[in-house]
Amino acid sequence: MSAASPARLSDEVPPEQTPTARQDEAQAQASGSTLFGRGMLYVVVAGVQLVSSALASPVLAHVLGDPAALGTLALAIALHQLLMAVVLLGLDHAVVLRYAQDGDDRAARGLATAALLVATAATGLVWSTAPWWAPAFGFTDRPVLLLTVLWTVPTAGVFVALGLLLAADRLRPYAVVTLVSAFGGQVLGVALVLAHVAAAGPTGVTRYVTGLLVADALGAVLGLCLTRPRLRGALSWPALAPAVAFGLPLVLNSLSGFVLNAGDRIVLQRLSGPAEVGRYQIAYTVGYVATQVIGLTSATWTPRFAAVADRALRWELIGATRDTIYRLLSPVVLGIVLGAPVVLRVIAPATFEPTGLLVVVYVVVLSAYAGAAGSATGRMLVIERRTRPLAAVSVVVAAANIGLNLLLVPVWGALGAAVATLVAFCGQSAAQRWCARGLGAFPRAAHRLHAEILLVSAVAGATVLLPQDPVTNTVRFALALACLPWCLVLLRRARRAV
């Protein structure tokens, strides 16, 4: 695809195209054949960060040397996620939706500039108030804290640029920016740590975060050069007010996501110490992969559904996509649980006691089913601009998750945190479904599909009870690899769907 002109990010939809033709194209873009074809390429590219993080985890676990150092790093990443949920005020979501529904980039590029200005100002406020809130997070390493806060600004630039490129369907530039910021950050961070192995522990964490910051800065510069946000409209309150009204409730929704993804680690840090956080982080990294991929599909597919004007058709397409994801999760969930005993021993040294982490992986991976359901209804609510119900659900789920962690962590440790996360995901999915009840009939999943989910969950759970000796683990891993062709067959069928 050609580079962007000053006025338009993409020429995929010619100005003379009729509304009917545009809607036909939008329906085709939101169909299973496209979403699980070209649409999956965006998911694969966005998943580079997950893969690179997973590959970096064992290196960091071994080089940093002890669970406490890894726990400090996990807290830094959790803080970064929290800041990214807040500082943009949801304007990054507004940029994508504005472009998708307008069919051009004029208003979206002005919103992009406004989002960057807001994020920069908010980051300055966060750092100036750090002496008041940092102790509550358990931060004692000031260099790591400073780098983590500064990391927010370039990441905001990457988010905004990738949103514009995604909405414009510019796959190649999207891939380049993602590789520079995500994969490049992991490579640079690990390289800085390995170059100073003697400076392990807190100093090693500082060097790793430095690498992530530098790579995001490079990605932001590249992405903003490709998308060219403009000042016109950025400082116009009449143009900005609707986007702020839309985005602010999404801040609470993002905070809920932060609590579900990272709040458990904060509670673990306070109640059980950084070593338990490090153990949980390893299990969470393995088990949460499926839910993260679902989150990526939601983010990358939302503009395709937003462009479909017919609400009933949009519901039908979203429901069909949800059911396909349910089916794809069967080999994924089973494969992750079967392969986890070997994977845990590869990515974590014996000091992490990986044998006891298998049940944590199992509980965490089950969250993917609730994540798929919640992603479908959440996507519809966002497209319909019903962000206030999402905010209300976020507050309730966040409070419930923290409360469950406070109750269960003292009893079960890392397993208690995993159970709290699973329950919270299920509650969020149910509440969002209830909030979407007035938007039309949402297709229900077939009883047969529900039965398949229960069967796969039961079989995966039964394997957790097996011994973890070398022979059994080898057989398990072989069966996990056998799940891959099963997944590929299901994906091929999805690509053939109309």
C-alpha cells in the first residue's frame, strides 16, 4: 500500500464510492473469511509483543537471578499498564472509531494530536505526584520508577500511530512500527542486561526498562511520521468534547483491565512479597497467552465491525466471530495446559518451584473463554458508544477482583490470585451481556459449543492431577504439539466462512 498523502492515510475507499458500495465492502471486511485471513495478519503482527516477551522471560528469569528482581520488573510493567490505561483518556479508542465511522482521516488526525498532548501533560502530572503514590505500589527503586513513568509518553505515541494505521488498513507500516517498538524493545532490553550480567538484580531491571523505553521512542517517531497527526482540530473543544465524553468512561474500563491483569500482583506484593510475585508472573505469562490474543483480536477487528452500519448485521457478524473463537480455544487451552510442565521448567529456574505452578496456569488459561464472551459484547458497546455501562461494570469488577484477591491470596497464594482473576472475568462477561440487552438480539452460542467448552476444560483439568515426572511430561508435551494441527484445521475452516 502506498504511503499516506497529507490529507488521507489510505485511498482504499475512493471518495466517489457510493454509501451502498461502502457498506458492502464494510460487511466483507467484517466477515469470517477476511477477519481470519487478512485480519489475522494484524493479530499476528500485534502478537509480536507477546511472543517476544515470552522469549525474553526465561532469559530474564535466569540472568536476573532471583524471583524478587523479576517481581520488581513485573511491578514496573504493571505500573506502565496502569498509566497507559489513564493518560490517554480513552482518546486512542476515539481516534480509531472516528476514522472507521467517517471513512477518512481528517478528524481522526486532529484527535491523534490532542491525544498526544493530553498524554504528555498527564505524564508530567504523574511524575510530579510520585512521592505520594509510589510507596503504595511498593516501589523502592527510584531509577526504575522514573524510567517507567517516562516510558509512558513514547508508548502513547505508538498507540495513537498504530490506531491510525489499523483503521486505514495499512498493514506494512503497521507491522514495521510494531516490530520496532515491541520486538526491538525486547531485543534491546535483553541485550543491555546481558551486556552487564554482573549488574543483575535491580540494576539489571533498570537496563531492561531502558531498552523498552528507547525502542518505543523510535517506534513513536516512525509511526507519527507515517500518520502525520495535525494541529487543526486538536485544540478545538467542540471537536474534542464528544471524543472526551466517549473516551473517559473507557478509562475506567481500561483500569478494570489493569486490575484483572496486574492488580493481583500488587496484592501479592503487599501480602506475600516480591518472590511470590515473580513465581506468579511466570505462570501468568504461560497461561494468559490465549486471553491476550483475544484482546488483540478485539482491538484489531473493532474498526471492521464499526464500519458496518446495520446493527442487526453487525450483531450477527460479532456473534459468529465469537463462536469461531470459542472453537479455536479448544486446542489452544488443552495445548497450553499439556505443554505447561515442560514450558515452566524451561523458562524458570528451580528456585521458582515450577511444579506447583501448573494449577495456576490451568486456572489462568480458563479465563480465555470468559474473555472471548466479554470481548464480543464489549466491542458492540464501544461501537454503539455505550461506554458508560462499560465504566459501571469496570468499577464493580475492579472492586470485586481486589476483594477476592485480599480474601484468597492469604490462603492460597498465587493460586488464589488466579482464581480471583477467573471469577472477575466471568463476572465482567455476564455484566456486559446484561448491559447490551437493549441493542438487539445477540446470537447465543449453540448448546453443543457449550458442551465442548465444558469437556475441554474438564480434560485439561484432569491432566493437572497427573504426576510431573520426565516421562509423563514428555508425553504431555507431545500431545500439546498434536493440538497445533487441530488448531490449524479450525482456522482454515474459519477463513472459508462467509
